[in-house]
Amino acid sequence: MTTLQTVEFILVIVIAVVFCFFTFYLLLKNKKMKKNYEKRIKILEKEARFDHLTGVLSRRAFTSEVESALAVDPKGTFLIFDINEFKTVNDTFGHVEGDHLIKRYASKLQKAFDKNLVGRLGGDEFVVFISGAHDKNDINSRIMKSGVSEFSDKPTKLKLTSCCGAAIAPEHGSDFDELYQKADKALYRSKQSAHEIVYCK
């Protein structure tokens, strides 16, 4: 083998080694990018599914879950909760403390309805869906015992109350929109009559 052939052979080996290392580097980089992409997708899915402030279901996720539950069992109870005089808390203590109150209230709802769907539609408006047939007295009792309807908020030193409107499926509706509209009307009557919970007529 001549000197020129030897140089060419070494050069080919070097190029092959460099190519292999470069290919390996690209494969590792691509794998890392894929993992980062999948991680980002999971984060976005979580952000879309859960309310960023309270950790309960977002409106879209709650709607989807209610529709899925009704497809399996057409019976259920749809509840809407609203904190009375919430604007006063924001005006008096600021929006940061208002956000903290929202978190505390969401926690109360989750403890009261831990096996059921709890969501936040926005502001101080929360929704709960209890799948299957349930006794009204049992639901009323759970609401009263949980301190959702009337509670002393230690950080603000205020005694707060909330109202609740309820609709029963399939009597008052067979999907999210129908049940929400009926429960929302019941919520309005609850505010007018100062009752903790009012069922749709």
C-alpha cells in the first residue's frame, strides 16, 4: 500500500468515525427533544384540564366529564355554588386575598364531594356533579356539614356564606348545558331567598 493509499484509508476511517459520532449525537438530541416535547405536552394537558388557581377541574374538563358520566348513567345531581359578597373581600382585602379565599373554598368543596366531580367555571363560581341517583337530604347534609354554605374565614375574620342552585338529571336536563341553565336559575332564587340550596322546579 502506497503512502497516498494509506492516507486515503485513514481519511476514510476518520470520516466514517466522525459520521458515526455525529449520527449518534443527532439521535441522542432527537431523543432528548422528544422527551422534552412529551413533557411539555403533558404540562399543557394538565393546565387545560385543571384550574390553575384551585386545582379543581377547568370548565372544559368538567363539561367533558359530566357528559361522559351522563352517557354511562343518565341520573345525577348538578350543583352550582357562589360565594356571597365575594366582591367585598376583593375590595376590602385585595385580589390576592380574594384568590386565597377561592383556594380555601375549593378545598372545602373537594372535601365535601371528594368522590365526585368538582370544577370552577370562573371567579367564585364552582360546580359539582354527583353521578347517579342521590337523596336530596343527604346532599343537603353534606353541604351543611362541610361548612361550604356558611363558614368563618380566619384570615379575613369574616363570616361568609354561599348559595347553591341544583338541577337533577334527567328530570331537568340530559346534558351539561341544560343542567347548567336550570341550576343557574335555581342559584339566582337561592340568592334572592337567602337559602343555602335551592333545587330547580
